[in-house]
Amino acid sequence: MPAKSHLMLAAALFSSVFVSPVAAQLQTDCDPLKKTCPPDPALGTMHLFNFNATPPEHTFNLTAGTVDYNVDTGAAFTMRKKGESVTLISNFYFFFGKTEVFLKAASGTGVISSIVWSSDVLDEVDWEFKGGNATHAFSNYFGKGMPDWKNGGDHLVEGGVLDDYHNYTCVWTKDKLEWWLDGGLLRTLLPKDANNTLNYPQTPMKLSLGIWAGGDPDGPQGTIDWAGGVTDYSQPHTMYVKSALVEDYSSGKEYSYSDQSGSWQSIKIASGNSTAFENINKEPEKSLSEKWNDLPSGTKSGVYAASGGVGAILLVALIFYYFKQRRRGQQEAALAAQRLEQDRVELEMYKKEGRDPDALAFDGTEYNSKSGMASTTYGLSDSPPGSSAGPPQKTWDPTGSSGAAAMPLLRDDTMSTYRDSPGSGPTPQIPAPTSTPPINRSFSSSSNAPGRMGSPGPQANAYGAYGGAR
């Protein structure tokens, strides 16, 4: 093998060891240097993307994981496991322009936080941050995907890259490419210094923000060494981005390649507003108050009139309900007052008759104020008929076994006779009395036991007076 071929093979192997991990991860869906590809949608404007909330619809795509948005810390890109590379990739392209990204890098050996521009022909511009290096940022570029380990550069960052946010800016024209840190210029690349313009980035770019494991143990050893060592997946690693200002120095709807040279002169710009421009400038959903303010005055007057009519109907209904409830309340109050007056009249009547209305029992009958009927009351020492306590002392005995008077037979008003137990002899016919003597309910002694209610009927040892003993 010729000596020149040996040198070229060695150079290729050496370059493969130090190839940028970012370049190794980038790819293109369609390479315009090899075939005709669809146009790239342009940004065509300047916009500040604040990542305290989800970016405008259809402006960024999310790959491999989730991004959490926070008002104070911005977008959080967290790598939680092997093979996870959380990345936001713009749906738009800019053709020459500027980006300013406020970023705080993730910590962790082998963990890479990145700001990447890339084109369909794999032109590339990078900011990269190694999680095992807290003091430096790393700048890099590539042309047409060609690996060149000499393109990178390290930059000291005052305050460190892991503990605070910094403004990482790139400014790009056809004449030069610049890297800025917190308003200070760090590096300038001229086209003539990039392989005599061949490797100078000069085709429409899209923006990617992401975190990935350069120290993945299954990756190339050269990449692991560049990243600072093997990545530890036992704990999550998070990169934060507060905002990204993106400015497209060209204006138009889309960009296309007119040939396969890959030069900036081959890019054609279609006029019109881009999809990204329309999404960014789309009016947000209006609130109810804003929609109301946009209504014509005639429509507002109609709404006011209709609202007034509905309000009047509701007011009338409320007034009607109020008076109805008030009338019902007055009626209930009148009935309550009437009952109180009846109770007062009864109380006065009891007082005039010399009776105690609060006593449990008194001579005579007790008046029931509700039914207007009289009911017999018993003294505290008495038990009513049928009580389990048995007949009270010195009172009537329904069986006659105690020596007291037997229970009087009840009068049947529908008949003029009294019933007796069946037996021989005639049943005495007793005419009904013309009047009923007063009932004496004072049961103070057996000698004063009351007589039978109504006409006296047959009783033990008393039939002789009406026809002899049986």
C-alpha cells in the first residue's frame, strides 16, 4: 500500500476517535446534495420564545422524553434513563441569523447539554456543555457533516455553567460566524478558515435544544473520553432553558436548494408569510370580556334589552313569591294566636270553676280542649279496669271475690231488658228509669260504694226483690 494511502487511513481512524458526538447523532431526512427534497419552512421573522410555558403551536417538536415548563426556571430537560435524549427541535429554518439562549447546563459526568444548529446537508453550529466540567463551555462547527476534531474550542465561563443561567449567542452571516457569551465576543469563524469556505456553515438551519449522554457506556470510546467519562444513570440529570430568541435574517415563506452545490448562493427564497410566522402571530383565544367589547353597539343594546326583560320577569316572580310566603306566614300566625286564645279562655274557665288545670285528677270529668269531650280520670291511688296491678283497695271488684260490689252490667240502649246468664225462671222485666240519679265517685269506704249506673239490674243476693231467688 502506498505511503500516502497509509497516512490517509491513519488520519481517518484518528478522526473517528475524536469525531464530535453531536455530529454522530445528527441525521437528515432528505439530503439535497443527493436528491431533490421538499422546501424547508422558513421562520421569516424574529421571535423570543419564553419557555415558562409551552411554545406556540407547531413551532417545536419534542423527541425522546418530556419537557416541564415553569415560570421561574423555564423549560426543564431531564434525562432519567439510558437512551433518553430529551430534545426540542424547531419546525422552522432560518437562513443566516442569530440565536440567544439563556441556559443552565446539567451536571453529571458524561452528560452533555447542547444548543445546536443543523441543516439538511449537515452544516452545523454548536454550543455544548460537559456535565463533568463546571467551568467551561465548548463551541464547535461542521460543514456538510465532515468530521474535524480541530473545529472545537473551550471557553472559560465566569460563575460556571452548572449553577447559573448564561446568555449563549451565535451571530451568523455569509461573511462570518461568531460565538458570544453574556454579551462578550469569544470566537469568530471566517469562511476562508473553514476549508476555504467548503466547510463553512451556509445553508438554512433549524434550532435544537437538548440533553444526551455522551458518556453512554455502549458508545464509541472516543466520544466517552470527549464527554469526560461514563454516564451514571442512577439519578436524573436536568438542563434548564429560560428563553431562546431566534432571528431569521431572511424573510419569506420557505427555502429550497436550486442545485447540489451546498452553497448559500444555491438557496432560493419563496415569498410570503411562513407557517411559523402565522402560528407565532396568531391571535390568542379571546376572553369573554374581549369578545363582548368586539360586539357592535346594536347587538349590545339588544342583549341589554333582553337581559332587562328577563330581569323584570325574575323580579315579578320574586315579588309574587315573597307576598305568597308572607300571606302564608300571616295565616299560620293567626291560627297560632287563635289556639293561644282558646287555651287562655279554657284556663279562665277552670279558674272560675275553682279547679286546678295542672292537677293530674280532680272530682268530675276532665275537659279535652281538642275534642270537646269529657273523660273520666282516675286518682293516683287507683288502677283502671284491666290493669295488671289488680283491683285497687276499697273499690269495685269485677269478679265479686273481694267482697266488694260486683261490676255493674252495662245498659243496652236498644233493648228494654237486662241480660242474665241462662237458667230457669223468668227474666225480670224492669222498666227504664225516667231519670238518672247523680253519680257519686267518692270511693272513700265500702259502705258508700256507688250504686249501679242507670236502672239497677240483677245482682248476687238481690233477685228476691224482683221475683225471688233463683
